[in-house]
Amino acid sequence: QMYEQMPKPKYVLAIGSCASTGGPFGSEYSYAAVSGVDKILPVDVFVPGCPPRPEAILHGLITLKKRIEGQKVLVQDGLR
């Protein structure tokens, strides 16, 4: 409900394995966790890791910044 109330433009950055895939607490193991935030919200950039490394978070933020600016972004080094 909060996402729907936010003004546009909206951007979502999923940080960490638990936010991206549910991690070890996915829906097959727990009723309280959703296996992947992309099932609820449209995610623009996924940052992998558990916990994510600082350079992965920085790469995710730079990728999101470039997408906001309208530049093409290449996936490299296994990071999105």
C-alpha cells in the first residue's frame, strides 16, 4: 500500500539475497517471508550477496543512477 501512495517516479533497489530470493527464509521454509520482493514490487536493480559487499551496493546505486538518467547499463561481473 505504501508503494502505491508514493509519488512517481518510483525506483526499487533490492539489496541482499533475502530481499531478492527470500534467502534461507523463503516461502518454502517460512510462512512469514516472501521468496523474492519482485513478486510484490517491480524491482529495478538487484544487488546480490548475503550480506552484500560494499562494492556491490555501490555498483547497484550507480546502475540505478544511470537508469534514472536514461543511459544504457551493461551487466558485468555478475552484478545487476
